[in-house]
Amino acid sequence: MAEQDDVLHLIDDTGAAPEDSSARKWKIAVIDDDAAVHEGTRFALSDYNLHGATLEILSAYSAAEGRTLMRDNPDVAAVLLDVIMETDVAGLDLVEYIRNELKNETVRIILRTGQPGQAPERRVIVQYDINDYKAKTELTADKLFTSLTAALRSYQQLERMVQTRRGLEIIIDAASTLYDFKSMQRLAEGVLTQLASLLNVDCAGILVLRDDGAPGSEFSVLAGSGCYSRFIGTTSSKALDPDLRQMVEAAFQRRKNEFADHRSVLYLRTGSGREVVVLLQAERQLSDTDRALVEIFSSRLSIAFDNVILYRQLHEANTQLEDRVAQRTRALMQANRRLSAQWLRLQRANGFKNEILGTVAHDLKNPLGVILGRTEMLTELIGAGSPKENVTAQVEHIRDATKRLTSMVDHLISDAMADAFDITIRREPVDVAALVAEVADSNLPSAVNKQQAISVSAPPNVVTMCDADRIREAIDNLFSNAIKYSPIGGKITVAVTHEGGDTVIRIADQGAGLSPEDLGRLFGRFQRLSAKPTAGESSTGLGLSIVKRIIDMHGGHVTAESAGPGQGSTFTVTLPATETT
């Protein structure tokens, strides 16, 4: 028989007040194939209350129902689980499912069995991730209360740890983002966004700044969200609603954080003496963990605000310095006309310095890649004892690539020595079809290394007035990109046509394709696209800008088309067949 203290008494619920559905409840799952156990558990725990929260008891009458219940209710705090249901180990299998498949490590599991001999307590405790193991005969009302209370407290502590870890991760991620902002308004917007993410709630917020920190001085609204967004840009406290103005002014006077009901007020003072107040109106009252995380987050914000202020001051100093330099420069130009031309040349040279260096780094890699590939093929031919003519052919390819490399270096040196706007195109009749076939052949080793096929379709004698070396450089860049961004085993298709007095070259690949954002900035300098090389190749972000510049100088144009990511892309180069005037 149960002890006298364990006797359950009926509770007179006549005229009881209706239960507040909005009050917090602990969610408990009872999984047992005996309906009487469910009824007895509900009766025994009918008046349970812990930290002002009552219970919401969910029932499942088999292990299969228990799987569905636990999958649909990840916020269950504790499970009262029967061991023997459909099978002798149905409850133990459900424990494995909860821990290993659902990855739920916070829910507390109390095993209850009516036949403890079939699942020995020691073995079960050791082999399964459970928190308590009780025989149904020993789990009296008081002991059920004790076990459940211990489980809920453990669950509460684990939940706090999970929330704290998540909050600290958000704070760490936010630190790098907030310190990157260079304007006060962007920083303020970022602070409100990160606070909402940190608390994991939708909230209205407002951030105000007082520059001089003097009591009674005016403040400005830098950012607002939700119902407070209409105050953005307000520079006078009188423009705020009276109750809102009163809360902000009280925060400046109090000079400390305050948490009350659904409203939180944060105060911080920067190292430069400026004061910031953040007011948040959340849907729920913040927990102790939330408040601790907000305190940590706000303590790091003063550095971010000072960083923006210092950046603004530095920018203003740089602007003043640039103005003084410009004034001195104009004075020198008036004093010495002959130095003016040299100064202009120096400015132009400085503007194109990075482009020339980037061009050297990018364009020299393609011929060097050809030389390396042909050298590897030559080594294999020599090792295999191939005929002399095969070896000679590879040597000729290496010699041609070396000549192109030397010519390219000459061009780059010439461009670097000359004014960037004075670079000229040397036009001559060029068989573009033969030139494209030659470039395709020189890139073949790189394609073979990735098991790619190159198909060239070009009618003979497609003669165009152009600079052969420059056009070869542009087409070589497009070939290199197609190989670089196409998958292993892909196919690259090249077609040369003569359309309405223009020579058209189309290079299509089966690569990663281009997003609409990529297409909008495709031909800019130092651009990094969403697609990545398929074999870890490097990219400077200059190749396509070089192609566009060369084609523009010929009076033609280059375009790109793609059905979207993963759909490949087609680059089309259009050149006037005759010289344009």
C-alpha cells in the first residue's frame, strides 16, 4: 500500500476560474499503451505548478504515436515513457529515435515499466540516454511529483544553456558586421536588426543618439522599426510622441538599462562622450537569459559607435587634406605650365597601375598554362618512345605559345609606358576562323586534363580587319573561362559565323551558368561571380573586363547569355568585318 502522504484527494473544482490559455505551461508527454496510466497521471498532476507554470499533458498510446507526437512537438520538456508497448523494447527504441534521429538532447525522459525484470535498470541506464528509470509500482504521487520536478528543472537549465549559446553565437557574428558599418545610420539599423535576431522575437524598436551628452540637449533618431519607423530622421525630441519622449529622456537621466514587462530600454555611453538609447517593444517579456545576452551585446556597442565616429572624422580630415592638396596643385600648375602635362600623365598612370598589374597577372597565366600542358605531353611522348614528328609537333606548340607570351609581354610593357588613352589597334586582314581554331588547339591540353571536349565550327576564310594579337588575347580569355567553369567531362562549343557584315564568335559551355546579378556586373574589373572554378583554379576577376576593353577598341561588342545557375552560359563576340570610321 502507498504511504499516507501518497494518498490522492479529490479536488473540488466547483466554480473554479477558467484556465488562462495565455499562461506559460510545461509541455509533458505521456506515452503508454495503458489508458489507465494516462488518466492516473493526469489526476495525480492536476494541480502541479512550478515557477508559476502549470502542465500541458500530451498523450500517445503506442511507440508509433509517440514518434509522431515527439516529431510534431519539439518543445516537449519531459516524457513519461512506458518500456513495453507494441514490443518488449518499444520504449527503448523510441528513446533511440528521440536522441539520434530527432537530435533532441534537451527533453528529459523518465522510463516507467510495469515489468522491471524484462529491462534491467542498470543496463538501461548505461546503454540508453534517459534521465530516470522507475517501476510503475514505486512511482507514487509524491515520487512522480519529485521526479517530474527534477526533470523540468534540468530541462530548464539545458534550455537556458542552448539559448545562451545561440545568443553568444549571434553576438560573435554581429560583431564583425557592426564594426564594418561606416555610417551612423547604417550602424543603428544593424543594431536593431541584430537585437531582434538575438531575442528571436518580432519587436518594434527605436535608436536615438545625443551627440554632446549634456543633460537636456536635443537628440536625433537614427533608426526605427515597426511602429517606430515613422520617427526615422527626427532631429527634435518634440517630434516624438509624449510617452515615447518621456521614456527616452528618462533613460538619458537614469543612464542604465531597464527591463520592464514587454519593454526594454538600453543605455550606453561611447568613449567619445556620446550617448545612445535603444528602446525595444517585444511581444513577450524577456527571460533572464535574454536580458543577460542583451547586456553583453550592448556592452560591446560603444566600440562600434566610436568606430563610426572616428571613421567620419578621418573621412572629413581626408577631404580637407585633399582640398588643400588640390589648392597647392593648382598653384603649382599656374607657376609652371610645363609641369602640368607631366602631372596629368602621372595621375593617369596611377589610375591604371592596378589594371596593368592585374592584366599581367591574368593574361600571362594562359600561355604559361599552354606551355606547361604541352611540356607534360612532351614528357609523356618521350617516355613512351613516340616518333620524332610527334615530339617535334609538341615542341612547335611550345614555341608558338612562347612567342605569344613574349608578344604579350611586349604589348603590356608598351601599354604601361604609353598613356592609357593613346593605345592603338593595328588593323590588318585576319582569318578569324583560323585564329579561333588555333586558340582552341592551344587550350586543348587544359581541357583534356578535365576530360572536356572542345567542338569548333567555322567556315574557312572568315576575314576580318582587326588586331590579330589583341583578338587572340580576348578569345583566349573566353576559352580559359569556359574550361575553368565547366564541369569535368563537359563540352565546350565554338561557332564562327559571318552575319550581316559582322563576324560573330559564340563560345558556349555547360558550366555553372550566370545569375541575373552576375549578368549585371559581368564585365566589371575585379568582379567575383557566384560561380566557382570546378577544379580549384584561381581567378583575378579581370579576364572579362580585358575582353570587353579589347572588343570595344575594335568597335564591336561582347555579350553573355545564361538560362540561370547550372544552365551553362554563352558568350558572343561581334566584330565589324571591315574597319569602322
